[in-house]
Amino acid sequence: MAYSTKVIEHYENPRNVGTLDKEDENVGTGLVGAPACGDVMRLQLKINPETEVVEDAKFKTFGCGSAIASSSLVTEWVKGKTITEAMKLSNTQIVEELNLPPVKIHCSVLAEDAIKSAIEDFKRKKAARADAAK
Amino acid sequence: MTVKLPIYMDNHATTPMDPRVLEAMLPYFTEKFGNAASRNHSCGWAAEEAVEYAREQSAKFIGAKSEKEIVWTSGATESNNLALKGVAEFYADKGNHIITAKTEHKAILDTCKRLEKDGVQVTYLDVGTDGSVDPDDVKKAITDKTILVSVMLANNEVGTINRIAEIGKITREKGVLLHTDAVQGVGKIDFDVEAMNVDLASITAHKMYGPKGVGALFVRRSKPRVRIVAQIDGGGHERGMRSGTLNTPSIVGFGKAADIMMKEGREESARIFKLRERLRAKLYGALDELVWNGAEDPWHLPGNLNLSFSFVEGEAMMMAIKDVAVSSGSACTSASLEPSYVLRAMGVDEELAHTSIRFGLGRFNTEEEVDYVAALVIDHVSRLRNMSPLYEMHKEGIDLKSIEWAAH
């Protein structure tokens, strides 16, 4: 199976690989997928609590080239967006941008899930803090 | 150090043809183009002579007593089909039970599935964690309805060699026929149909530096005389067992490839084994968390190295080392999204199956290539592990099994 040039480009030069402090109250962490299925994505977003703008994004991914490329792409996309905007990113946009074949669509679904899961984690932390303050 | 790219290390999939084989074949395309079945002119006789010479070479190669025990086919898939379906049909009055193993090639497993639809009972034996079939399990599975046992000589994915001689003792004693798919092992390890009591054996030329599209089925003619029902009808070639005009150039190539293997195989295996051990030592020297898949030596094919590079997905790995041709047990290399059924049958975790890479070393690989590949793999595994959340969690001491993963 041939990869699209965009997948290869992201795979060979992945953006924003790394780890943010998951204990930081403004960092939301999304860990999706399963080792048994062959892909696990961890997406971390540092979000400004006042403006709710994503200020930084880092990922680590266990998975095939398309999974790595999908995660790399979304880190670029979410930066600078508000979490409301980021929640609207859909897997079909990833499929189009990377030209993913049908067997690789699950990689894009996983990347979308990772964004949602990271934002939910952030919201959960924020709500927990609000509760504690009461 | 310069090596020519791409580097081919997928010799279980197929092998490049030896130039000596090609040389032997060439005259049979143009000058000596006759039909081996043309009995009344010299063009036919020349072809027939070549085919019969190849038959002798091939019979000798596997220790068969008579060249008449070799039936030419289009490859091992056809040989496997012919052996299983041919025996099941001929011996239907005697019984309807076949025993095979879960790690067999699809050409065996899918043929068995077809036979099941026709009312044949098939036992698919489990294998040990090393991928081998326990001869005792074969013994226990034999019933008075059993007509055939089919166990591969060596596994194409993990290189495990089965104890065919021991299984042969059992089947002979019980009066059950033994077929072996010998494709991966023949020429590389000891294989002798007489010494091992094998009654039917499938071989193909392209796994031993011969051409693609030609195979053979050994069918024992005495003690016991094995009978099969032809699965392709036509002119009654190959003593009625396989009709179709013989593919003379390829058959000549088969014979030549077998002859070279017979003369050089032992020495070659020792050399290839050294290359494999060199690759293994280099990888183990630089990387942690590697898992060896398959049996320990000497029950492992000399040219096979199947390793799980924990925390690095196999397809990503293959993409990283794209100038090196290898295979992976990862799901992502197939449309099914299921990881290797062979590794699964051995009890390897799905997670580890996804990280397996198969290196298949062969006749034309060199030390320089091994060194190049080792350095490349070490480099990329390190890079991909730095990108792997699982490796990071593992390093933090998190037990990955303790996490509730959301399956998808």
C-alpha cells in the first residue's frame, strides 16, 4: 500500500512530539486506543483557563504511519483554536488532508477522539477545582 | 561501506532467482520449446528428457526412492490443495478425519475449511508457545476415522521447525498418511521423506532460488502406495494426477534449484545462520525489550529472525526502514486488522504481535547488509519508542495491563 506524500511528510517530520506535565491544572490529557488494537494515541493540550485557547499541544503515538501522521496533524490544527472550535474538528477533515485510504480511517477517528478526550479531561479538572473552591 | 538499496530480507516470501537456474532454463523457452507430451517427434522428446531429468534431481533432493513420486504442479498452494483434497476424496470410504495445526499456511487451512463444508472432520491442533506441534497431540487426536495428518516442516512466519520424524513414526504406526508442507524448510534443514516416513510433501521452486509458478507434490508409491484423486481434469498428465501441459522451462528451473540446494544447502545454511546471529546480537546489544518469537535453535530455521520490538508498531517500523524489505505480524499490513494468526496461536499477546518484524535472510545477503540493517533498525526503534506513549509509560513503571483500554 502506498502512502500519500502528506502522511510520509508528517511521519518523517512529526510535529509536536513530546510530553506536557499531566499534573498541570491547565493541561488536558487524552489517551485513546488500545495496545491490542495496534494503536494508542496520547494527546496533551495546554489550555488558557481564561480564553480557553489551546496554547500548546504535544502527542505521542504507538501505531502505524497513518496514526502517527494523524496525531501530528491535529497538534498543528488545534493550536491557537479555542476548545469550542477544536471540538468541532472532525475525522473527515483529517482523512481529506492526509488522503487516507479506507483501511486507515480508524486512525483519523482515533485522532478526533484524542482531541475530545483531552478537552474533556481539561474540563473535568476545571470543574473539580470549581467544586473544591465552593 | 556502501550497500545497494533496497536490501531484500524477506526470503520467506520469495527468493531472488539464482542466475545458474535462469541459465539452465533459457534454452527451454526458445530452442527447446517442445511439449513434453508430444511422443512422436524430437522436439517433444527433448522437453520430456529435460522434465524427467528435473524429476530425478528433485526426487533425489528430498530422498524419494523413485522419480515417479514427483508430480509437477503450479506451486505449493496447488500441491497442498491436491494432497488434501486428493486424499480426502480417494480415502472417503476409509475415513473422513484430517488432523492439522493452527499455524499452518492458509493454503492448508483454507483447503481444510473447504473440505469441512464437504463433510470432512478437521482437527486443528494447538501449538506450544514456541509454535511447534507436539507429536503426542497428534497421537491423541488420531481416531479410527483419521486418514491424514498434515503438519508443516517449518513455519513461514516464526521459523519453528516441527518434529516431522517423530510425527512420521506415529502416523506410520497408526496406518495414517502424513503430508507435510515442506516449502520453508526443504534444502535449509534436514528433510528426507524416507527417513521421516512422509507420504506426501509439497515443495515450491521460488522459495529456493528458482522460478515462481512451479511446484511439486511428492506422492509415495510404495509402503504404502498413496492414491489421490486428481483435482484438475484433462489430458491425464502426471500419471493422471495432474493434467495440463508441463511448464518445461520452470520445471527445468525447479530441478536446477533443487540440485544446487542439495549440493550447497548445508554450507549455505551455516553461513546464513551466522548472518542471522550477527543481526540478532547487534539488535539485542543496542535495544531493550525485544521478544524472540519461535522455537529455540536447532528447532528454528537458520535464516529466520522474528522479533517483537515492544512499544513500536510493526507497520510504522516497516515504513521507517522502507529501503529494507521485511514483513510484519502487525494487523496494519493486512486489510483484516487482525494481527498474525500464527503469533496468536502461539499465545503471543495481540499487543506484542502488532510489534513483530520478520527478517528472512537468504543466499544473497551479506554481512555488510546485516550491519546496515541492524544500524537502521536500532536507530528507528529508538526514534519510534521516543514517540511511543506506551514506552514512556513502561519506563515510568506503569503496568500497561492494569489500564482499561477502550477497544475500538
